[in-house]
Amino acid sequence: MINKRFGCMLLVCLLFSQLFIVSYTNAQLIVDEWQSETDDENKSKYMVFFHEEIHHRVLEMLGVEIIYQSENLPVVTVLASAQAIQEIQKDLRVAYIEKDQRVQVSYEITNFSEEVIIGNQQQVNWGTDRLHAKNAWDKKLYGIGVKVAVLDTGIASHRDLKIAGGKSFVAYTKSYQDDNGHGTHVAGVIAGQHSKVLGVAPQASLYAVKVLDRKGFGDLSDIIAGVDWSISNKMDIVNLSLGSIDTSQTLEKLFEKGATEGIVFVAAAGNDGASIDDNVVYPASSEHVIAVAATTILDNRATFSAQGKQVEIAAPGNKITSTFLNNRYVQANGTSMATPHVTGVLALWKQQKPLATPQELRNLLAQHTIDLGVPGRDRSFGHGIVQVPFFDTPRIQYFSYLRAPFSPEQGSIDYYISPTTKQQLESGSFKHVTIQVGPTDPTGKSEERFFEFKSSSHTSYKPTDISNHWAYAQLRDFLHADLVKGYKGLEGQNFVAPNQSITRAEFTAIIVRALNLHSNGSGKNFRDVKVTDWHYEPIQIASQYGIVHGITESTFEPSRPITRAEIAVMIVRAYGASVSFEGVQKLLTDIDTHWGHNEISKATQGGLIHGYPDFTFRPDDHSTRAEAIAMVHRALTQEQTSLASKADIINTVLQYERQRMLLYAQSQTTGLVAVNAEYATGYYLGLVDALDSSLGYWHTTAKPVLAEDGKALNIVVQDITLQSNRMTKVQVEISMNLEFEQFSEPEQYWKHGTFSLRKMPDGSWKIFDYISNE
């Protein structure tokens, strides 16, 4: 039957701030007016989709005019009367029929005198700078050989743009020249070349696919034709800075077809950010399309940026300078401006990994982001703001039983322990090993190194296996505070392995780190713990404090999985003086005769360790990493003695933020490294170092705006949600207005969320995490 759901708004997702006032005309009125005109002629446009192949004779017999025929699917766009369509839909060979619809987006150019004036020097847009595109350029990655289709209002001839080809699907012209400006602006963000605006992928091949006309009108059938053309012409990436409030069956099938052909589709999430509901527009809402949200120069969500579970990635979309009609340049706002940033990054990845599938490219985007907003993927930023990594030269992977020469210039060679050479590894290691080859070492000596998370590598500091875990909060705290280490997988992904068993050595190390214990003399020596072992020091320290005694007088068995009883005993020994073990006595039927009976009773009574619903404790069962970390976390946050001073906690946050803002105001960006090191640790240290290095563009141009009271920075401490001797959490709200030379209005810097702090070995407090309330 006829699909009438596509009575939609086909919106060009743009908002030209200051330069343009964008007014959205009532969509229903436009549709009604347009429909009344076509009804006078008694004919309208429809998409007719056949089950297998197109049957032209059925259409010809009814006097139906074929306007467009797909090269990739059995679908045609026709001009037909309602009576003819009723006859066509009776044919069993027809799968469905969609009616074409059309609406208008209008904008008003208010003042060309506010047009951005760019000097003679080449400009790197703040958005391009924010993504670290230079990381790719330094490796000679510019998007060379990557074909990018821009489905938009066309692309105008411009000194900063090189158009490789294209096609027009609007009725009034065969030229793909832009007569609106929107498509040209989008194209400049992707591949602005050399004169004054430099795009993310300046040597990508741009194809102008004109599907919107000079007034911003667009037909669904023209979008379908543009996507179809992109598939036939073997595009690598398709940029869709446009949107609709409804879906299309035909477009969905084309997206599926395109994905199988290796095409990545990227679309604007939409500009209705004021709504609290999920309102990502189509096609961004399609599972086959990457939905892009917009951020400001201060990494806030742009107020206009749509939100929803479909948002996959975020990119700069506020006050973006790019190419425009008649060799001019303008600043513009919108998720339309964010989308081409992501398209450009994909072009860089595609040049570096030409055989990567669309899903593999999407995974790479997700893995190389800075997480903004609430932890993990969220409805405002998706996985976070996209980043261009330090691309490595290609590395050759070898299996351990193969011999092969290698070049030191490659820097590293990966090998994996194969099933035929399987062996037990030492505790704390993983099967993925990297051999580091010194380029200046004439002997070719190599060094084995096991991966762990590094706080200075924030963009890849995202484990893939804990987001939906029952112990997510505890795992995140310990991981971000550097109390537990993670692993690097075969494809470069990070993970924590929460359901994997934890060894005696690993658990001992976690206890020692959590308590900030230091050596106070000579510990016990075990013949199976060598001085060169990574776990030698924590076991020595734990034995000095009486936390561990060994399995026998001479053995520790560091690589053996730890049991639940051993964990209970070690926790009680470690926290006995600082944690209250008062509570309701738990009935456990299997511990009365166990050697750890007393400690198990205390730990369960204090709520640090839980039994099972059948009233058993199962003391000799092995514990998983998640279970062990959760137990230590409970003990850490339940310490009752020497509670952290509220004043010390608040002062740490206030002093840190004030010093950072002072350095920003004075453009003393080099001092930020020292301030970060003084007040931050672990994950948060990596985060702020990454942000500061990428925000250097605004550090040197922004100036704080003083309020009436003479202060620039406003900080309100709302609540301390956790207060213990070693770990604490404080909710704050921070705001400050900043002026930029290139912007006519100030931008607001703000934080509204929770800082997590831990006490360091020297007694100072440092921030190890921040979770936004957005």
C-alpha cells in the first residue's frame, strides 16, 4: 500500500548565527500548497518499489511517466495520477509505494558586513584544530584517493575547493553549482585546500551531488537519486547535512546496499536541541548512518544540537568558518557544520586503511574520541568528540613460531602466542605483546612490553567491556584512579576483563595501591617471587604490614587465582583498624570449620563481602576481577576514621579551577602542565592534558569577561556525596564567560558535575575523575 508516513520536513540542518537568521517556514502549509498545485494537474511523484525487477510494461500501460530509475534497486520514481497509483499497488509484483514530499527551509541574509574577514595567511579552522587533524597530515594523510559525495545544495566554484565531479538531480538545472551556499560551506570543512581555509582532509576528492535547490527546497526522490548515484559511482563516504522528521523505506534499502558496497554514510543529528526528547532527524537516526552532534569551542554541547540515543559522535559545529558563494567565507552554526568534520576524519582513516569496512571505520571513530558529558556513550555527545590519532606507520603482525625480517623504521612488530605454542603467562600479562625496536640500535635488540592503560593517552582510555557491567561504578573509580590496570586487545581495543579470575599477586597489588602503603622495612621472601617480578614490591609491602603470610613459609603462589576466603582475610587484615565490621550477623552454612571463618564473618557482617541466596559463602571459589575490586572499593569508601576534611576537598577543586582559569586569561598555556600534575592524577590528568593540548587555539585568544562583582569565575560547591579518608566525591557548578577576538559574542565555559578525588601517598588530594551532569 502507499506509504504516507513521509509527510515530512526535509530540513537542511543549518543555522547561520549572526550572519543569517534562519526562520523555518511552516512545513505543513508548504506541503499543502505544493500538493494543491500538483493536484490541479492530477499527477504527483511516487517511488514504486518492486519485489524483484522493475516491470516497465505495467507502468506504460497506465500512462505513468518514469522520472528516475535506480541503478541499484528495483525502484523507480514516477509521475502519476492517484488513480494510476491505485492500479499499480494492486500488482503483486509491487512491494510498496512511497509518495514524494517537499518542504522548504528559508533563511535571511541580514548583514554581509559581518562576514568573516580572513587575512592573507592560510587558516586552520578551530574545529579542524580541535580534532588534531595535523596528526594525520604529519603522516602524509590528507584523504588522498578517497571519494566523498556531498549531497546538498551543490558546491560552488571557489579558490579553496577542487571539485572532482558531480551530478544535479533538481529539476531546473543540470549544473551541480551551488546557488544557496550551504553545500559550499560543508565542502570547505571537508576539503578546503590551500588559499585561506584548510579542511580536515584537504586532498579528498569532492563530488557535488545537488539534491536541494537555490531556495532550500528538496524532494525525497532527489535524495534517493543522489544516494543511488553515489553507490553507482563508488563513493567512499557520503555526507548528508540534511534531515527529515520521518523515515523512508527506499532510503533505508539504499543505505543497506551502500554499506555492502563499502560506503560510509554520515548525517547531521538535527538542530532542535531545545527539546528534551530524543529528536535526532532522519537519515541520521538510521542504524546504517553515523549521527553527528555539534559542540562549541569550549567542548559544551551546542544548544541547538539534537539529542537522542542515535547520536554516535560529536564534532565542532558552532561558529565554523568555511567557504561560501562568490569566493567568500562565512561563519555558520549547525549540526550541518559538525557533520563534515566527521566526514573529513573518515577520509583520513580511509586513506590509511583503504580496505576497512564501514563498520570498522565506525569502530575506529568510537575508539578515538574524548568522552564528554556522562560517562560512556550518551544522548548528547555519543561516544564523544572525534579525534585524529597519531597514525602509526603500518605494522607487520607475526606469530611466535614464524621467522621474518623487519625494518627498525617501523618502530614495532606485533606477535601473538598461537594455539600451537600456547603456554601459561605470568600474572599481570596478556597474550598480546609488542616488541619495541630501537631505530638507532645496530644490533636489532628488542624488548618485550605488556600493555596497560596510560593516563597520558586519554583518547584511547576507553575499555570496551565494562559499560554495562554490574560493577561499572567501582571498576571506573579504580581504573581512573590508577588502582587497577587494564589490557590492550588484538585490535588495539582496551579492556578490563571484569569476569576473568584475579590472581593472588594482582589482588595484593590492588590492596597496596588502594591503601597507599609504602615499604617500612624488610618483608618476607618467597622462593616463587623473584626480585625481577612485577609483583615483588607489592607482595613485600603487604607482608610487612601483615596483610599476607604466604601459602607456606616459603611460597606465595602469585599466579594462582585468589579465593573468596583469601580476599576476606586480606581485607580484614588490611582495613581492620579503620573499617567498622558491625552489622547484622550473616547466616552462612559453609564456613564454620573453614580456616578463614573469623575474617569471613567480619567481612560479611560489615557488608564488604556478600554471601549467596542459598546461605552459602563458597569460600574456596575463585573471585573475578570485578568482584574483588568491588570488595576493596566498599572497604575504601566505608573507612570511619580520619574522615577527609571538607575544607581540604573543596579547596583542592577551587584552587585547581582558579589557577587554570588564571593561566588561560594570561595565555600561559605552558603552565597548565605543571598545574595539572599538581592537582590531577590518573584518568583526569590524561583528560585535562589532552584537552589543554587540543584547546591551545582558544587558550591564546580567549579573555575572561568580568562580572559586576569584578570576578570572572563563579564556582558553587553543591554537595559532597562521598567523604572518606582515601576517596571522596564533590558536586560543583563552575561557569565563566570568555571573549574571543574572532567571535562577536562571548562563549560560556561551564562545568556541572561530580569530581572524584583520592588521597595520594604524600597526603595531598588529587582529582582522578569528573562526571558531567549533562
